[in-house]
Amino acid sequence: MIRGLLSFVFLLLIAVAGGLYYTYGEVEPCRALAVEHARRAEASVGLPIAGGLERWNRLGTSQMTFGECARDLVDSWRERLAEQVE
């Protein structure tokens, strides 16, 4: 029973890390958040902006904790879902 639960949790963590890497090219939430902010800014402008925007966003997220970045990343996903539903 416990072995099965631990296996499930382990596979879930691997799936989340794989999804983050596939989507953002990063596994660390603060770097993924910087990529997310840069992509959303580019989408709002309508034109791709040179990679400098991601570097600027990394400066802001570098001062955040792991938990803050993860929470903000999930909040950003919720905002995008809400925008698509409307």
C-alpha cells in the first residue's frame, strides 16, 4: 500500500518536472516563472521581443523564494485559463 502510494507520488513529481521542462525549458519554478512572464508580455505586444525580456524577469524572480515562484506560476496558469474561458 505505502509502496504504491510512494510510487504514485514519485511518478507525479516526474510528470510535473517533465511538463515544466517541456513547456519552459526549465524545471526550477523561478526560472519557469520568468519565462512565463516574458511570453505573456510578448503575447500582449503581439510581436516577439528579443530574449532580453526573460533576463529582466529573472532579475525579479531571483529575489523570490521557491514557494513564492511556484505559487505565482500556478496563479499565472489560472489567469490564462480564465482568459481562455471568457
